[in-house]
Amino acid sequence: MSQKKKVEKERKMSFDSLPPSVKESLTPEEKELFLHSDEWPESLFEKLEEFIVKE
């Protein structure tokens, strides 16, 4: 369970570090998905593509 809390904390920190213009462009649903979902819709990937690091 602490693993899940850690992931949520990391996601929250990532979200908070986004530029205001990007955060404002996200819908409430996309914000929720960013913070909690295991899978993101294509629209969210497109909005965040410059911040996604590919392995």
C-alpha cells in the first residue's frame, strides 16, 4: 500500500511541475487520469508529449 501512495506522490509532484499553460489545457478528466490512471488516452499523450521521456 505504501508503494501506491509513493506513486501518487510522484505523480502529484510531476503534475505540479508542469507549466501553468499545460495544466490549464487539461480537462478535469485528463487531470484525474494523469494522477490516477494506469492508461492514458491519446489526447493526454498529445498534450504532454514534450514532457514524456521514452525509455
